[in-house]
Amino acid sequence: MIRVPRDIVEAARIPEAEFERVARVELAVALYARGVLSFGQARRLAGLSKWEFLEELAKRGVERHYTREELEDDIAFAKA
């Protein structure tokens, strides 16, 4: 758990009830963009579905890291 000082929460001008959700999405996107977290790890941190996280990345102009393993999985799925 990350504790955020109250003055920081207030300075963010995000309703207190939404702050944790917004902060989790921001952190997840940033860590994914830097290559620190995988797609699955980042979307779980954000609390979003696969498609919701893809949309979030697209809105922010963050390219999807697409590994060879993911490509092979997608090809196998398409052939099935």
C-alpha cells in the first residue's frame, strides 16, 4: 500500500473517492510504458480488463509491447 499525503491528494484535484483508482491506472500505464511491468501485470494493477487497458494505452499513445510468445499464442488461437 502506498500512502499519499493528504495535501498531495488535494493538489491533484481528483475527487478523493476516485484518487486510488486514478493513481493505480497512472502507475500501471507508466510502469508498463517503461517496460517494468508486463501487460498482464499492469492491467491487474490498474484493475482493468484487457480491452479497457488497451484503450487506456491507446488514449495515451503508449504502444503495446508485443512479444514473440504473444504472437505465437495469437496465431495458434486464430488457427483453432
